[in-house]
Amino acid sequence: MTKRPTPTGQPQPSKPASIRNIAKLETCRIIFRRENPDVEIRVDAPGERLDAFLAARLQDLSRSRIQTLIRDQFIIVNGQPAKPRDSVKTGDLIAIAIPEAVPLDASPQDIPLDILFEDDDLVVLNKAPGMVVHPAPGNPDGTLVNALLHHCRGKLSGIGGVERPGIVHRLDKDTSGCLVVAKSDAAHQSLVTQFSERSTMEKLYLAVTQGIPKPDKDSIFTHIGRHPVNRQKMAVVNPPGGKTAITDYETLATDAATITALVLCHLHTGRTHQIRVHMHHKGTPLVGDPIYGKPSQISEQTGRLMLHAWRLAFDHPITGKRHQFEAPIPPEFEPWTSKSPLLA
């Protein structure tokens, strides 16, 4: 098992010279070998946060993975533990140790999956509403990860961490629709980059709102962070708090009898509960939303959160070919899709 870098002042085990790699960052070259994953980086470009500094230079690791390694002290600065938000300074020496994979505490389960596309590098599927993506307290099994372990016979990327093999992005438990899973580390890293940069990734959702948004078409640009009182919820917060969140929406159909609307949402960022928070912020929460919505007769009739990841497009991480997928629209949406010229 890979050991954490030893803090200064404690006995340090000797290492072969081949795994002590110093990279001069003015050339932006970092030697990062997975077979010998210990890396030392000498800082020549000060001022950035530690996690952002490393995420820009270690292409094999996502920023969230780097943050976890920092918190677990697999990344230390000048021989001392650090925090993701710490600023790097000229002359700092960053030591990185990538821990060996820990056996996954999740069992393969033969759970049916609606596969839209699959090859050696990825799987695109239509997630059913009510399915949790990965094991967590209260949901130890019966998750998408359990199903994928069975379907892929264990061939899933490991970059996302032990508890989320292959998972590149998530959908809320009650959200249905398109979700892509990586089967190789190379595919995982490419997809994570596309999601984070948003240059080649396109995500379109269909939602039904309580109330009709005004105007009919708009762009919502806010910061989203944890709710200041209820930490189980997210909320629109004042900058610099939270993170930038951008949602374009367009009303496709309305129903005067129930005062509801079918809305097409285009995500430019991927914050937790983003569409749900943004539409609640406009005064038109989603039908069936148990956290941000309100009880209504129409919510009881649909019996679910009315949010569906309808379309997903990206460049294939290996071939570079453009792919676009659509998850069939669930029948619960039919009262609204039948009124939309785009979807009828």
C-alpha cells in the first residue's frame, strides 16, 4: 500500500531515485507515472489555490480527487499537511502519493439497466427514477454502481474513488435520463475534462414547473451553495459564497388548468440540484420536488420528481467522434409534451 508522504521532523523512509521526480513548472512539465506514482513538484508559479494549481497540472486527477488526497494527507506541502484552499508560494515543495486502490465494498447485483450505447470505453444509459447512483449511508446496495459492477464484470474506471467506480457525473435519485459511465481511466479523465470545461459537453433536461416562468426564455446566472440553515439543501447565495451556476431555460408548453409548464433547461455548469434550485429561485419549483417544491394535486398525480436528463452530447474520449444521445421521455411527461411542437 502506498504510504502518505512523511511530514518533516519524522523519520523518512528512503526512496529509489527513480521515483523522486522534480518538475519545473515554468515549462508546465510534470513527470507522473502510475507505476511509480510518487511525485514532487517545485512551485515556480505562486498565487493559486493548492487544489486548483494541481488540477491544472495533473491531468489524470480531477479537482475533487485532488481535494480528497489533500485532506487525507496524501498530498503535503513542505513536509506538512495542507488544505485545498491554501495558496502555493514560490519555492514550495509539493509531495504527492497516489494510494493503491482499496477493495470496493459493493457487490455486483443483477439489476436491469436501460443501455443506450456501449463500447470498450464507456456506457451511456437511461437511469430510472428512484435509483441511487452509488452506495451511501441508507443506500448500501441496489444502486447503479451495484448494477454496473455486474453488467461490466468489474471493468470500470477507478479514478472516481473506491465508492464510485466509473462514475463521471451524477443524477439525483429521483431524476431520470442520460448518464455516461467510464470503463477505462483514459475515458474517465477525458469525460471529466469535458464536463468541467463545458466546451464539448451538452446537457439538456426537461422539467415541469409549478407555475409558469417569466419570461418564457431566459438565462439564470447565480451562485449556488449550501443553505445557511438547512445543510441538506442548496440555495442561491451571494458571491463570493458558493459557486457560479448558469442555466438557460425555455418554456416549451403550458397547462392553464394546473398552472404548470414544460421547460427545457440547458446546463452550463453542474452544481448540486442546480435546475431545482434555479427554478425554485424564480418562484416556479419543479412538480414533485420533495425538497424545494410544495405539495399539490398535480405532484400526487405524477408521483415523481418531474426532471428528466433528456439529451447528452460529447466527443468520444478515444475516437474524438461526436455523439449525441436521447433518453426516451417518460410517460408522466405526456400531458405536457403533447402540447409542445418540439416534442409532440
